[in-house]
Amino acid sequence: MHLVAIETTADTQDTPTDASATSGTGIVAGVGAFVFGLLSLYCGFRTWKKGHKALFVVGLFVPVLWFIGALMKPKSPAYGA
């Protein structure tokens, strides 16, 4: 039976030793993305409710349009409706 010695070095450790690598930047980014998502959905629903249906649909691909639609005046009802 032969025993083989395995050498390990400190350079191969996967745990971060730098304090900046474990800061809360990821948490802040996650909370910011969550708040942006909620605000976008709110503005999207406001755009739909104000009667800007086409702007809502295009806003699925360009969410900035939802913010614009939420700030616009409601669409006036069609004449004779």
C-alpha cells in the first residue's frame, strides 16, 4: 500500500478574505431591482387603466413608455359612446 502526499496551497481557497468582496452591494442592487419592478408594474397598470392600450403593449418591450403613459391624461371616450 502506497501513501501519496497531496500538497495544498493557500492560493486555491474559494472563500473570499477581502472585506469588500462580502459587502452588501448585491443586497442593495436586489432591493433596487425589486422596487423598480414594482414601480414599472404600477405604471403599466395605470397606463392601461387610463385607456392607452397600445402604449401598454409596446411598453412590454420598452418599459419607459409605461412611465410616460402613467403621466399622460386619460384618453377621452369616443364620441357617441
